[in-house]
Amino acid sequence: MAQLKAKNNYIGIFSLLLLCLFIYSFISCGIEEVFYLNPPTISYNTPTYDTTDYTAKYVAFRTEENQDDGGAYTFDGTAVYYKIYSNYSTMVTRNSAIESVNTTSNSSSAATKVIDTYGYKPLGSLSASGKSLGSPLISDEGENRSVYIRLSTYGDYASFTANEFSPKILIGTNSNSEETPEYIPMRNGNAKSFDFGRSSSEGFDTSVATVPTSDDDDVVYSSSSGTWYVDMYAIGVGHDSSFTQYYSLVLHLGAIPIVQGESN
């Protein structure tokens, strides 16, 4: 009788352990592991839709590459996303919606709005030899760096390499570098520039310096006065062992107004 009672106790304990294991497995399987990427947080120059001074029509920020991944995920670098608007009021409304969810508690909701909801495109790049910086635009080097981006040419294209205000992407250097920039910013796909409507008489390839249209996937078009607004965000990008992509909070870099066909 005593042996039967002991046996029943063992069975009860074993059943309880199995039940606990089942409950733990059920709960843990339902928990999605979320990795937090540190976002870029410092913007050195943030132009707005009403910026008229051509010397201020650039964005500058610092990457955040000191990421403690602990081997759980890989930080890939910092991407820059842009969208071209024909009307700044639409852009400002979207900026507010993005900023409203740009909090730690909302995780990557702001990045999702930028990329998926509003269809911002990754900024392209091109060197004289036809090379690109790739994706993300600023790859991880394990050290925070400064980034300077000027989208369009001030003056004639023929002299832009010697022009401090030429289109350029400078990484880890200052904006006053006299070196010829290796890369210039391009629209998504690297086939079009941001010198909207500039003429061949100024030395521009008019097949590249095209005016945005309502059919372009990087454009939000309502009506145009000839001024376009290029809105930009910087976002940290990473992936886990299954190559699921993760995004940081977003840093609004500003909006650069570009008047089509004009040298400023």
C-alpha cells in the first residue's frame, strides 16, 4: 500500500513537471524577441521647406555605430531615406505622424511609417567610375562618424568638382573638405540626379537631371509651383540570425527645397 502511494506521488510530481514545462514552452513560444538598435540622434544641420540660402541646403548628422549586439543580431549600418514632395504641407503632415510614433515604446513603428506606409526610398549614390556605396548607405565601421550630404549643384556642372557647394556625400570628414567627393547622391536606382530640370547649356546631362513627375515612385505629387521638397530620414539598420531586418528609431534630417531649372 505504501509502495503504491509513493508511486502515485512520483506520477503526480512527474505530471506536474510536464505541465509546467508545457506552460513555459507555450508562453515562451508566444514571445517575439525584439532587438533594440541605437538610432542616430545628432543632426548638425536641419534645413526646412522654407530654407532659401543655398549654403544651408545640406544635411549633416552623426551615425550611431557603437551597437552592443551581444551576438544576437548584426548592425549593418545607417540608411538614409528620402521622398520628393511637390507640396510641403503634405510633407509636414506626414512628418508629424512619423514623429508621433518615434518612441522606444513603439519600437520600429516610425521606420515602418517612413518605409512602408509613406514609401520613402533609400538614397542612392554614384562615383565617377560608376560605383555605389550600396545599402545601407553608410555601412557599419564600428565607430561613430559624421555624414554630410548636399543633393544638388550650385552653379555650372562643368565646375562642380571644384565647387564647395557641389552635390556630394562625405562620410567621416567635414563639409569644408577640398577633396573631390568620391560619391554624389542620386535618386533611388542611381539613374537620376537631384538637379531637377537643369539645362545642357550648363553642362548637365538632361537625361539624368530630369524634373520629377507624378509617375515616379519617389514622388508625392499634387500640384507644382516649380519648387520640390526632398524630405530625408536617417535610420539604423540590422538583422538577426534568420535575416529578419530590424530598424532603429528615426532621425529627421530635414527637407531641402530645390527649384527646378535654377542654379541655386
